[in-house]
Amino acid sequence: MVHPDTDSKREQVRILIVDDDAAVRNAIGMLLREEGYDTTLVDNAEAALEMARAEEYPLVISDMRMPGKDGAWLRDRLHEARPDTAIIMLTAFGDTEAAVEALHKGATDYLLKPPRVTDLIRAIEQALSKRRLEQARQRYRTSLERRVRDRTAELQQALQDLETTYSTTLWALVAALDAREQEVSNHSQRVVRFTLAIAGRLGVAEKELPDLGRGALLHDIGKIGITDSILLKPGKLTEEEWVVMRTHPQIGFDILKAIPFLGAPAEIVLAHQERFDGKGYPRGLKGDALPLGARVFAVADTYDAITSDRPYRKRQSPEAACAEISRCSGTQFDPMCVEAFLSIPVAELEALARPTTVPPI
């Protein structure tokens, strides 16, 4: 049963009054209408919930005890349907314990029946004031969350742009080094692609791939410190020249280690001339003591070396390169990395070797 009372003189706060006692319900409705509120009166909790779902009521005044669904039931359902609705519970003398529990579970206030006019008006004003304050807080939280999301997106874009700049700089540097050493057909780019393909077969975590790729890309950066007379010498190097040449992993490591985001790639650079059997340089690391990235790179680099034209020999077929890498499994190469490499179809390896303008990292 619904009785809407409306004052059309001005915009009013809408209050839903729920009480199975018609005398109490009508008295409260008349009082609040005289105070300038827009009231809707219902005699049961289910009808009240239906009204509240259909229209917004900033405040609900509900009796605690009613036939059928009681005030506690209505309070819980209102918090689900209209969580910002303020609720004042009316309770008979002796039910204060239940009323206090209602406060703990989300009611804004409670009053003893029949409520005194001054107490009722004060409770309504406080409940509406608290609701407005909570709505302002929620708007602020929403605005703050939106600003945080916007700033986070801007920061992520800035970081992405910075990473792109880093990558472009690294690629340009390595391209210059390849040109200096007279490497042909983008050796460094191919080695990166082969390295990442092997890492993928090994199940290396995606978040680790950029560091692995940068390590492969920068593996020979230390050759910047090797004189042209040694680096570009057409004939065999003397023992003294080999001593100098073998310093390039350490030189590369020293260049990169001071750059925070290249710490992990620097370790690959330092170890890229090591062998699985411990006969490499500069530290003679063996087995799992070698960084995984360096073990993966060794296979990728050897495959590219065998399948590329060099000044001192012609390239060999992918099948010949795979056979040689298989032969050196357990000595020069980590068997696990060899197995992962050999699982890559030759057609895929040939596709990875083709020139591309898109950097793999």
C-alpha cells in the first residue's frame, strides 16, 4: 500500500517510510511533509525494497519489527541494491540491542518508537549530512582513482617510449659495430632472433626475453676497445694478438655494467665466449655456472656463423650447421640448449635469417 505526499513548491529530499503500523507511518509522513520532505509511505519491507529499486530514495526510515520480512532484512537488501541509501531504524522499547546490531551492520541511526519530533528531525539531518559527506568522499576517491589510472597510463607510455629510444640507440650502436667489423647481412639481428627462438623452446619466461635478447645483441660490444689492426686483420692472429682479442668480453661487460637496465645483458656479454666444458674464456666457467642466456647465445651464434658467408669461407647449409652443433653438444654447447635448437624446423630457422626492418626486441 503506497501513499505519496508531494510538495511542489521546491525540490525536496525524498524519504521512504516503512512501518506496518498505519498510525505511526502516517504521523511520521505528515510531520516530515510539513518539514518540507517528499515522503513515500509503505506498510511492508518487500514493497519498500521494490520502491527503492525503482526510484532513488536518499533516506529510508524503517520499523525493525514487521510481519513477514523485517527491518533487518530490508536493511541488508537495500545495501545490495542502493548502497548509498541512509537508513534510520525505528524500534520499540526493549529492542535496543537489536537496534545497536543494526548500526553495526550499516544502519545510520536508530530511534525508539514513537520518535520525538526533535529527535527525528535531528536524526534525519545527521543521516542526510553523513550521506552527502560519504558521497563527496566517494566522488573524491573515484576522481583520485581516475587520475591515478591516467597518470599510470602516461607513465607507462613514457617508459615504453624511453625503452623504444633505448632499443633504437642500441640497434644503431650495434649496426655501427657490425659495419666496422665488416659483418654482413645484419649478423647481430639474426643472432638475436635465433637466441629468442631457442629461449622460447626452452620455456624461458617472457619477462626475461628482453634481457636475453639485449645480451645477444650486444655480445661483441667490447670489440669497440680492440684496435683495427687486430680486429680487421685478414690473416691469422698471433698469440699476443689473441690475448688482446680475448679481452673483448670483459671490455663489453665493463661498458654495460654501469647502465642499470643492462645489468643482466652485461652478464651474458661477459660469458658469451665461455664453453659448456669449461674451456672457454675469460673465466673458464663450466656447465650451469654459465648464465643460461650465454649458453643459448652460443648455439645461436654458431649457427649463424656457419650459415653465413665469411671472408675466409663460404656459408654452409642449415643441415650442416645443425649437424655440427649436435656433434659439439656436451662440449662446446649445453645439451639442453642444443636439444631445444634442434627442435626448431629448418624452415623456421631460414625464415628467422631473412632480413627484416622490425627489431626482435
